[in-house]
Amino acid sequence: MLRTTTLFVLLSILHVVASPDQQNVTAHPGDNVVLKCEAPRNTTINVAKWKKDGLSKHVYFNRDGHSIEPRDQDPSYIGRVDLVDREMKDGNLSLNLKNVSHNDTGTYECSADKVTLARVVLNVTEADHTAVAVAVAVTAFVFFVALIMIYRRLSKNLKCGQNDVAVLFTRWYEGFKQVVEKLI
């Protein structure tokens, strides 16, 4: 009993010490991402697999250079995953995941021949629209300033009694063109 307990404790400590570092990857819906995983160089890899916590089927599975049948793969990953290097040269087991969605958020585990090599936490979040909002605000401000400058120029050049729409439009257009040329 003591030997079994000691062995269990030693194996548990070894597992904690040898556990792969966890990587964090953030992506936006529609992005393509690479989940990194590397085996030691010059290692012969017979079985390479990627699993996601909470799924019963594999995300990706390769035995002796052959991918699994789609029926053995989680349906949401069919046609969206492949190894960066199908030949797994230099131990590269990194996974390309295409067109990510919120459903892809989770923890992925990469292993080769039953040895866990990497854990990757993928977080799929909405894109940051701050830059777009700032660009729209700046454009609206520039347009507003241009309209004020055109209005001032036209009101200075207009004389009483000139109500002709064609004349007003022509003057407005000329003023607008001058403002745009100054801005450029």
C-alpha cells in the first residue's frame, strides 16, 4: 500500500512538473489561427492528435501519416483543421484552425503517442470596433467643418437678390472644390 501511494505521489509530481505550458490565443470570428505544438526534434511520431475539452470526438487525429475519417472527427471541425506541416517535420504538430467562431472557444490539447505536448486556450471575441468608430467620427467632423467653410464662403460671395438655384449650386460646388483642394 505504501509503495502504491508513493508511486502515485511521485507520478503526480512528475506530471505537474512535466506538464506543458498553457498558451493563450485570442481571435475574432472568421479569423484563421494556428494552435502551436511541438514534439522534441528527431522524434518519430506515430499518432498525433488534437482534442478539445468537452468534446467526445477528436478535433484532429493522424496515425502513421493518415488523417482520421470524417465520421471519427467532431463535425464542427471537418474541413477547417489541418496540421501546419502534414509531414510533422522537426516535431511540428501545430494546427491550422480556419474560420473560427465563438463555438471554438475553449481549451485544446495536443499530444503525440499519448504524451501531452501543449495546451492552448482559444478565446474568440468580437472585433474591437473602436478604431472604426474613431475613423467615422473624424470623417464626420471634417465633413462638418468643410460644410461650415463652404457656407461662410457662399454667404460672403452672395449678393442680395441672387436667388437663382443654378448660381447657388455652382458657387457651392466651387467653394466645396476649393475646400477639398486645401484639405488635400
